[in-house]
Amino acid sequence: MIEAVELTKAFGRTRAVDGVSLSAGPGVIGLLGPNGAGKTTLLRMAATVLAPDAGRLRVLGLDPARPDERLEIRRRLGYLPQSPGLYPGFTPYDMVDYVAILKEHSDRRARQQEVRRVLAAVELEDVMHRKIRSLSGGKRQRVALATAMLGNPDLLVLDEPANGLDPDQRLRLRSLLSQAPTVLMSTHNISEVTALCHQVVVVFDGRVRFAGTPADLAGLAAGRVWEDDRQDPEAIRSWLTAAGSYRHLGDPPTGASVVDPTLDDGYLLLAREEHTG
């Protein structure tokens, strides 16, 4: 679905994406990384909003550098940017209907049915005729998500889709995304990756530092996580758990109670090695 080879994008002297190569097939692919790692820039290129400075990119088997193929990509994808540009004077119905027109849903009756379908999918039927300016941040995020879902796209490109959503809405989002053919999403919430993603890509400073399954990422910390009732000053990282014991990451001392690693452990270890390397 997405194939990138040595993809590069710079803003002035800053390389936001620096020689990224990745291959993403069907399923849910999660991008993890700190703020400023290049995730948003990478998503914008996948969504054909930005053109790369160098490298090769194919989306849905098409080349976004060719105008005719770029148009076809846009017909077949849904995009949720980090800061959706919603018109506050529109209602959710008006906003989604407007985007549907832009996406060439020309049959009025079929378009109205589709608008109602996606608004129902994100549970906004009861506020679809209220002004967007009067809605909460979570509801506005769901309006933007509804626009991305129009027409059951072959590819969803989502930048922090769970922003502003409460726990119940996050569960609903997981259900919706699990039904999509391919999703490329960025998130700061590792639990979302654990619950949703078939593949995870970790990005630091514009470069891919890990690509594999969530289990593979957790496995990076295998044998390097232990728990004790006292904090170990030799650990790379340590924190107090809800159970009242200390969880440590690093090289366990002799006789330590080693425990199974989680996705958080693998990510923290990778981040530490990136920082100290």
C-alpha cells in the first residue's frame, strides 16, 4: 500500500525526514516517536500534501509525483491532519457534505446517505445540525474523522486520531480502524499501538530506528526488565508501579526477578539507546 525508499524532506536546514525507507501493507501501521521526530511530515507526504525533496514514494501502487496518479490516490485515501481545518460556522453535516463534494460524490441522494453513514459511525447523529463552534474538542475531532472515512477509503492516513477522545470513544475508534483495509497512523499512546497495530515504526530525528511487530518491539527489552520492592540506582530507568513495586529497565543484577517486557519497555530502551548513542 505504501512504499518509501530513501525519502527525504527538509525545511531550511532541518531535515524533518532523513532517508526513510519503509514498506507498509494491509493492516494498521503505527508511527511512534517523540515530538519533532518527523512523523507528521512523513504522514503528509503519504497523504500527497507534501512532495518529498528526494527519494521514491508509491502509494496504493501509484506515483504521487505524477498529477494523474496523485489525483487517483486522493480519490482512494482518507486523511486526518494533526490540526483539522474545520469551518466553525458549518454544522458537522455541512462540513462532511462539503468534503464529500470535493471528493467527487456527485449523486446527491447517495452523497447524503454516505454523509449520514459516516456521522453515525462516529456517533454524531444527535449533533449533526449544530454549529461546529459549539462542539467540544472531542466532537470536533470526530467530525474530522468522519470526513476522512468518506467512501470507505483504501488507505487512511491519520495524525493522532485519538486526540480529545474519551475512553469510550477510543474503543469505538479501535473498532472503526480495525475494519479499514490499511491505516497509517501516528500516536503518542503506546496502548493504542498494543491494541490496534499489526506493525509499528519508531522514528527518531527523521530516521526509522525500528520497524516490526509490536511483539518484536517489546522483545527488544527481553531479559532487561525486573521488579523489586526497592529502587535500583543502577537501572537505566525505574518507576513505581500501581502495585507498589519498582519496575526497572537495564541490566538486571544477579538474582533479580526478571519479568516479561511490554511495548513500553521496548520503546523506552530504544529511546534510551538513541539518546546515549
